[in-house]
Amino acid sequence: MKEDTNLYTCSNLCGFGFYDSDFGFEKPIWLSISTGSFLNDFILLTSTRDSDGVEAFVTLIEEDMELFELDFELLSFAYPSNPSSLLMSGIGGNHLSRL
């Protein structure tokens, strides 16, 4: 792969029924992913709890995340479902945004 090539990994877990799973302490209220150095340029799509939408968990380096979260075209289709869910934790140098 060329050095100037960006590779993004995307996984679609919509319809897997995670919110219907009971792990012994009732069904989950919300699902998330952790950030870390192993999650570079990663996008995870999951169904919302009530299955009426899609949540996108996106991990990018800080510079790319700043641009991503300000993209007007993206924000015309997606929005944070809970403003406090926009996480900017710099674990491993990556930043997670939940849109």
C-alpha cells in the first residue's frame, strides 16, 4: 500500500440484536466501543436501542476528527443523539465520536 493511502475499516452490526441480549444483569441501556491504539480510522455502525436509526462510532486521529465533526454535509444527515456522547478521549492518540 502506498504511504499516502488512507485505509478506513467499517463494520456494520445493524440488526444483530445487541439490545435484546441479556448478559445476566438485564438488557443493555447503551452500547459503545472503547478507544485505543488498535482502533485507527475505524467506523462501527450499530442499530439504535429502539431500532429506528443507526449509530456510527468513528475513531480518527485528533486532526482528522476536528475536521470530521465540523463537516457541514455530514451534519446535515447525522447529529449527536446525546450531546454528551461526543467523546474526545485521547486514549492511544485516537478520538471517538458518536454520531
